[in-house]
Amino acid sequence: MTIVNLISEQLLALEARIRPSNKQGDVDGLFAHYILDGTYIGKWTWEVNCADDTWVQDFALGVSRGNFKLLAALGFSLAIAQPGKNEDVVPIFIKGVEVLQQRDLFPIDGVSFANIPKIFMGLALGAKVIPEVNRKEAAVQWLLEVLDKTVARKSTPSAKLIYSCIRSILDSKPQRIDRNNFTDVIDLALIEWGTSKSLFDVRDLPKEMSDFREQLVMKILSTDAQQLDSTQAAFLWYGLNQSLIESIHEHMVTSSHVSAILSNFQDAMRRWRWDQDKAKLPIRWPIRNEREVQDILWIMLKPVFPELVDEDTLPKLGHSSYKADFGIPSLGLLIEVKMAKKAEDFKDIEKQIMEDIKGYFTQTLRYEKLLVFIYDESSSVQEHGETRLALKKFPEIEDVIIVSRPSQLPPNVII
């Protein structure tokens, strides 16, 4: 049997384990839906969402009394629903959570949402979509306190990984994970999922990431899908599918693709809005500082490179800390963004980049190359060639892209 046939058969076997939980309000099915992000994995549609009037009416009493399984189902459903929908259901979720807060979360019999990671996950996701800021912050803070107490107790490696996911969701900060501490195929697939969803920060070298995905594929292919529950199967389905996608991406996409995308910056700015006064409701997008240029680049690159890291902090060199604007770990590429407001700035930018190179690459093997992007507010095109030539002499520099402010955007705009 060829490797292609093995992969196809295993994906189908994993799908068969997921499908029975595809029922409205089923927590396992809702978790699987969340893991797979609603991916089309078979000739069926997801039917798990229960954030509708009929389901809520049927289970309103249990929800309002703080039944944590029902609350988790509702929390998952609110998280996977389109933004703005089912807002009338949110107050019921909030009421149930407030009742749940009054309970003993660590009873002698151990029956508590705190000890059931998938239930905890549903509550965390629901809390994060509460629209009222004060109530959201209160619910999130309470769940973080419960999480601290839970993690302090003994739990399995898999449970600890999901608790790390929950913490990342609640405080919006990726959790550092050492992949070498885990060997179980489900844990490894969970790490692949959490990393791709920016819930985990796994600081591997590009070669290590490639080797990890190759090993993960082989482990998943040798796993008996019949022994898995639906959420375990979902993690493995995602891990196998994502590893294959990343492997193809790795062999087809290089640093030159990043350069090609950013080289189109000037052409794309044709649609940058700066309406004239005669417009009824003029829309004007000023670019006043370096951070705003970074925002534009983020929007350009993130859809193509989902693993794009924002402000990756690199190891210290002596007393100095270094933080690159962006990083693409799989390509071993850092991206540094600079803004020139006058012609004289180019000389300073050259010096800054030369100093940064030493700090960026002396202490880390995670990155090997640097792409420099300079936005020229002053349109001093006579300086571009000299700066590009000076910087490209350094072997660590992959490319230097310099673009000028579009003509429809007035210089040094103050609103």
C-alpha cells in the first residue's frame, strides 16, 4: 500500500470516529468542531451548535442552575458562531456562570468542571465572547484563578496541554511549550494544533519543525483510530492534515516569496484611502509612524504565513535585548521594518540594521536571514540604491525592500 493510500485511509478512519459526536449540544462534537475549525472533512455538515432559542429553551433550567456540561456546550457554541449572532443567548450563559462561581470547585468526589479539561475549555471560550467588558473581565479572572488552583494539582500531560491552551485563550498570550517533554501521539498532535493556532510558543529550528512533522505523520498513520474518542481523533486528523500542508508549504515556499509579496507594496497602495474634502464622508488612512507600516505588512503576510510571529524576542546578548518586528520560523526569516521621514534618516537606518544583525544572529539558530523593509515617507528615491547596496553586502540580509509614500497621501499628516 502506498503512503498516499495510507494517509487517505487513516483520515477516513479518524473521520469515522468524529462523526458520531456530530450532534447538537454534544460537548465532544463541539470540541471536535473547535479543533477542526469547522473544516469540511466529509460528506456531512456540522450540526453541533446549540446556541439557538429551541435548545436554550429546552435546557434553560439546567443552564441557569450552573450545569457545567450544558454551560460548556453553550460556551463552545457561542465561540464557533458568527460574531454578533446569538447575542440574546449570552445573558443566559452569564447567569449560569455566576451561579457556578458560588459552588465548591474541588469537592471530595472530584466532580467539577475544573477537573474536566474539555468542559473547562468550553467555559473559557464562552467567557471570552461575552460582549460586556466588565462581566467578561470578571468571568475571565475567575477562570484564571480556578486554572491556577487546578494546574497546581496533579494532572496528566494531555490535560496539562489543554490547560495551557485554556490559559492562552483566557489571557491572550501563547504559552511556552517544550515539545521534548511529550511522546504520546495525541499530545504531539495537540501541540501541532496549538502551535498553528498561536496558543503555544514552540521555539524550534526550521529543521527541527520539519523533522517533528515527519515523525508526527508516521505516528498518526500507525495509530489505531478505533481506540480514540472523537476529540482525540480530531486532534490526530488536524495533526495529519496540517503536517502535510506544512510539508508542502515548506518545499514550495521560500524567503523569496516574502520578498515578492512585499515588493508589491507600492502597487497595492493605489487603493490606500485618502478621500478629497468633497467626499460626503471622507475616509483617510494616515501613516504616521513605523508601527502603522508594520500593521500593513502584518495584514499582507499573515494570510499567507499563518505562523508569522509578532515582535519575536530573541536571546539576550550581554546586557542588551533584541526584538525583531516579525519572524517566520519555518523559513528562518526575520523581518525588520523601518521608516524614513527625511533623506538623512537612511544613514541612521543603515547603522541601526548593522547593529541589529549582530544581536539577532549571534545568540540564536532559530533564524538565519533578515529581510529589511523601509517605508520612505520623504520619497527620497535618490537614497534608495545606496542604502540597498550597503545593506545587501551583509550575508545575513536576504533582501532590502524600499518603498515610497503614495502620492495621494500627504506627507507628515496631522489629524
